[in-house]
Amino acid sequence: MSPAVPVARRSKALSAQFGLTDRLFANGEDRATATAIEDGLVLVEAGLLREVAFADSIADVTGRYLLAAGGKRVRPMLTLLTAQLGEGIGPDVLTAAEAVEITHLASLYHDDVMDEAEKRRGVPTAQAVWGNSVAILTGDLLFARASKLIASLGERATRLQAQTFERLVLGQLHETVGPGPEEDAVEHYLQVLADKTGSLIAAAAQLGVLFSGAPEEYEEPVLLFGERIGVAFQLVDDVLDLSPQSEETGKVAGTDLRAGVPTLPLLYLRRSARTEPSAALLLARIESGLAEPESAELAAAIESLREHQATAVTIGEAHRWAASAVDALAPLPNGTVKKALTRFADVMVERSS
């Protein structure tokens, strides 16, 4: 059987899962754009399968592993969407979309090693299957493949990819080291999110403008939109991390906290604990429970954090970043793309409610 059928079905399912057709596009004109993007996603998915194939038998299996596990393809979708501001989806736009998603996949292999994560996209992580060294090297191979794709698009794209990769690494480094003694922990964390998550989403949006022949003045608005919506996206994930175990991901509530990652609800709780005895007590329960990450005591403390004002404030912060992302779109012409990007921001923050 030809692989085109399952690839098409998977791309359609991914776009439907994220609400692309039902939530981002409304009237008949918008639906025509939705169809173009869905058709583009089919081509991107086929391209991803082609580009993560390696002649080496081990690399071929490990390189395809997380791609086969699924994902929403948010970044290539944004590339295809912003390309509608220009001449639409051509070969260079498709190449850029594939390179962005492969860069994202590569970062996941490395992130899971650093976080000692056990599951990703509902399956055991690569290092849980093959060990840390194989997972790291697979991520390196995917970064190399993404760089090869981007290089085919010229110097401008190569420079953009290099700048984005630098921010990805710096974001991870700053998260690992933590804030300095004079830094505000919340501001430090938000900058980490802008670098680790926002920069690649911003690049995805910018590349769609760059390689569709859209007016140059549209690059800055979509870049700012991408970075800000990336921060909002991650803040919502911080809230969702406190939710009960999901059958889809297999993650238990507080997976990031149990791994020692200080998400924004915890940072806000620490700030409140300076003046509020009840917050100080909850913080002590969490920190004590981290000595036994699987304990019922920690599970109960995480549930309390989920209901605490610190989490409500995090949701509010996510909405603020999403609103700021939409504000950045002001220079874009009114029409399908602007409306879809605005709805995209709404979809991001609705995941927490």
C-alpha cells in the first residue's frame, strides 16, 4: 500500500485535533485557506518522513521514533498560514516548514534526556528505550538534517536558523543554571520560555512570510506574535502539568515539578510565601514531598497547588501574553490570516479552561 494514504489521514487528523478547520476558520473564504493549509500539511508530513530517513539502520529507527508518535505540527502549520500573506505555499515554504518541525523534534530528544522524562507523546521517551547517548546523538542528527534543509534556502534562512538555535540553547542553559542572585525568578523564567519555546514558533511564522514573497514589513508582526504566543503556550502547559494523569500522555500530575522544573505556578507560590503563611505552608509541603516524588503527600500538595491562586494568576499571565501576541498583528491587513492567527491565540489559552 502506498504511504500517501496514511500520511494524508494523519495530517488531517492532526489539524483536526488542534482545531485548525473547526476553530481557526469560519466562512467560505476562510475554508478555502484551511483546505490549502491542510493540503500543505499532507505534503509536509510526507516530507518529514522522507527527511528523517537515514541510510544507517539504527539512525533510521531512532530518527523516526518521535515523528511516528504524533504531535500537532503547530510550527509548520504557522509557516503555511503566514505564507498566505504572500503567494501561498510553494516548494521553499514547504522546505522551511519541514526544517522547523525537524528542529523541534531534535530539541525534544535533548529535552527528554535533560529532564529524565519517561514518556513523550504517549510513548516511552527515546532515552528510556535506547539510553541517553543514542537519544542525544539522534537529536544531533536531526539538527544536522534541519540545517541541511535550511541551507538549501540561502543565507538569510541559514542565519535565521542559527540565531534561533542559539536562543534555544541559551534558553535551556538559563533554565538549567537558574536565575542569578539579583534576578527576579519570574522574569528569568519568562525569558527562558521566550527563548526555549517562543523563538522557534516565531521563526516558523517569519519563514512563511519570508519564502512566500509577502511584504517585508509583515515579518516583524508575525515574529512578535510567534514569540509571545509561544510563551502563552508554555504557561498553559505549566497549568496542564498540574492536571490529573492523562491517558494520552501517560503523565502524572506535577510531572515537571517532580523532575525539579520550577514552573510558573510554583514561582508565584514562592513569591506569595514571603508574606502569606498559607502559601508558605503549601510550599513547605511541596518541597518536603519532592524528597519522595511518588508519595501520596506530594500528590495531595500538587492538587492543592492546582487550586491555589498562584495557578489562577498563571492562567491570567497566559491570557496576557496571548493578548499581547494578538496586539502585535495590528500592522497586518484584515482578512483570513489575521483572523486565523487571532483565533489561534484563543485556542492556546482555552486549553487551560
